[in-house]
Amino acid sequence: MNSSMQCPLCKERSGKRHCPGVRAYICTLCCGREREVSIDCPYECPHLRDAYRNEELRAEPPEKPAFPEHEVSDAFLDEHAPFITGLALTLLDYARDGSGVRDDDLRAVIDSQVRTYQTLASGLVYETLPDGQLRVGLYRRIQQFVEDWRKNQAQQTGITTLRDGDVLRSLVFLARMAQRLPANRPRGRSFLAFLRRAFPAAARQRQNLVVPGR
């Protein structure tokens, strides 16, 4: 290993950090500038993980939360924690399928789902679909998860207690989680990385999360 070679990106400074995205040593300046911009950084990169942690520590609450017209109380989060965890895991599962999902895809799909459920609440049946096949695929995956949840709930208890308003507020909560993380890098996946850290047990025990009441 030779970290004194010229950085292959700027061709000006010495390469000091091994970049698994470029598969070479790059300089620290290019690492900071090109991270998730021109470089597809894998989650395993220690410099990427450090950057995520530092960004979360420096992050300030948004001036206005996403979809402020919807209240998401602590009591609601406690009651619907298993369902919200299942939603988060659905996002992670889709991203792990090798589809190339990034944070902007998740934000767009969550936004479309919220708007669809807002329309349902008004008494209309109209879908707000996101742009692009990849995003539509994730949108449908979330729909399938909600349908499966309700079926499992009905099989176990004889009734379905998950209302459209509950799904809506759960999605709003995820939108607000995403809102607190950087959205300025075209290949950014800080929200995905946050979900991986926030739900580690879920990622290991998926079968226990899609069954209501557990």
C-alpha cells in the first residue's frame, strides 16, 4: 500500500485516504468534496461513517417540520412503533435489493405516499405517484407492506385497527426523520445509513416485525 501516490481525482495532492469507491488513495480534500457527489461511497467506508456522525451532531432542527399540519405525538409513536419499524425496514429491504436507491428516492416516495393518504382522508381515491420506475417500485412495495400488515392483523385479532390516518402519520414521521439529515449530495445516503443504525435489530429479525402485535 502506498498512500504517497498522487490523488487520482485532483492530480495535485498526495493520496492520504484509501477510498473504496475509487479503489485508490485520494487526498482528504477530494474525499470531502467528492463524497457522494462524484463517488458512490459504500457504507463500509470509515470516513463516510464519520462524516454522517458529524453531520448528525451539527444538524439543527428545521424551521418548519415536514407536513406541519399533521400531529405526530409521542403516544402515537409508542403505540405504532412496530408498524413504523416495519415501514423503515421496507425501505431498507428495497435499498438492499441492488436497486441503487438513494436518499432523494426515499424522500420522493415518502412524499408521494403522504400526499396519496392525504387525498384518501379527503374522501377521494387518487394516487400521487413519484417519477421513475425505481421510485414507483418502492411506492408499490410500501403499499404491499401496509396491505400485508392489515391482513396479518385481521388473521390474528379478527379485525384491522390500522387506519389510513395511522399510516399517514407514520409516513410523516419518517419524512421528518429524513428532513433532519443532509440533502445536498446527489448520491447521498445518510438517511439510509441512519435507518440502518436506528433499526439494527429489525434488520436482523425481519420476520418478527411484519407480524402485528409483537
